Amino acid sequence: MSDSPPMLHRPGPAVAPRIRLLVLDVDGTLTDSRHEVADATCAAMGKVAAAGVRVMLATGRRYRDALPVALRLGVDAPLVTASGALVKRPLDHGTLHRAAFDPGLLAGVVAEVVAAGHEPILYTDSFAAGYDFHCRSLDEARPGGGGLADYLHRNRDLARITPDLLASPPADAFAGFAMGEHAAMAAMQRRLEDAFPGSLSLHTIRSPRYLHWMCEIAPAGCTKWTGVMALARQWGVAPHEICAVGDDVNDLPMIRAAGLGIAMGNARPEVQAAADVVVGTHDGTGMCDVADLVLAGLSQPAPLGPPPG
């Protein structure tokens, strides 16, 4: 498939800045509509890495689900997962950061989700224990049932059934979600915003591998960008030396804050509007366009210091 050339959105130089860290969303960005990472994408990211640019993933996926993508790309940098709520090292599965809800907040959140007629799914940092999330029941789990029923069916072996989740949510839960039709999840987000103003980080995003939408729930201030910057500071990488690429609203903080923010051609309109550049689609030339932009920036003379402003 042939895509249009990358489009520059904001006034700026004709080529990318010199990038030291390339941050990539997974679904809708690295993976195509078949949920696969194409050979051309692997080759393009290999060229970027060979040029000395560190490549890392920042995804809404659970840590366990991000690992195969990292392995496919040969990425060994820490993985920013659950939209920034959990950062782990793939080499030894060590946890570098885990978000935490304020005391008592999660119980109220779960109560609101249940009162709205939805089932809460709560993530815990339990990779080593062999499960990833808590739910009240697997009674709804069935193939072809759509939405949450399909999610629970496909992930039933990674669930910890906690019937009293409403009364006693796990103290170590760092994020979660509800799933349903778009209108219902948008309403769920508004309900939580009204009930707990300023206390939560919320996104309503399309689930690319399942039917329906997710209302993602995390502690306030938790974004992919916060997870990226916690690592970038340790590596001595400044925001203007970071390129961030994505397609959905949970990518907006990093696309807006990075030195070069790139939206995929299949990205939601508000993501494309916020980006510096829009490249080809995830089924087309998108990842090759990203690699070309980053490599073009490296070919320019090194600046004497950070950009003004």
C-alpha cells in the first residue's frame, strides 16, 4: 500500500531534530490491522537502532502482551505499559515504576463502575505469579460474545477471580478499565471525572484487538509521557531529543511534549491535529516514514545546545 508523504503540521524545520530516543506506541502504530509487526517495520526500526537511537515501547497493553512485540523488534529497553502505569525491564521482569491510587480511592472507583452497570478489571503487578488482573467472575467469558466477554475468554488463564472486588479491591492495583460501547465508555469517563475530580487519569480508547471501547482508569498524572520521562532523565535524554509516535488519545501527552511528535495516518483526528508530523498508516509506509525522519535528523550538524524556549 502506498501512503502520502509525511505532512508537517507545526511550523518548524524541514527535517526532524536530532533524536536520541524513539518512543513507539504498539497497537495501531507498530502493529498493522492484522495485529502483526511487519518485516518492513522490523527492518526500519533496526536501522534506527543501528544509528545509535534508543528505541522503546510505550503502550496501553499489559506488560505480558507487550513482551512479544519487544522481542520481535529486538528491543531490550524497559517497557512503559498500561498507558504509563507500569514500567518493567524485559530482561529480568524487574519493576521500575508502578502507579498507586490514593488510599480509599480505588474502592470508590470500583463502586462507580459497578453502579453504572459495568464490570471493573483491575491490573496488578503479578507477572511472576502468572496472572495479570482481577475480576469478579468469569461467568461472562465466552468466545464471540463481544467486548468484555471475548476479553475474559481469551485471557481467562491470566485472571484472578476476586468475588469481593467491590468491597475489597486489591491494594496493589495500579490501573484498570471498564469495557463497552463507545457512548457507554464516554459516559463512564464523565461519571468518574465528576465523582473524583482531579484524582484520576482517564482515557476512552478503541480496543484494537477486541470489540468495543475501554475506559482506562489510572491514578492522576499517570501517562505514557511520565513513564517515558522517568527513564529519559536517568539516561540524560532531554524532551527535545525524544520522538514519540502514536495513534490514539492516550498517546497525546507524549506526542505533544516530545521534541518530535508523530501521528500515524490512521490516527484519530485529534491526535493528527496535535502532532508535528503525520506519516503513513500502520498498514502502509508509516513506520518507514518515521525511520526516515529520525535518520534525516541525525544527518544534520549537531546543535550547540538545546533549542531556545
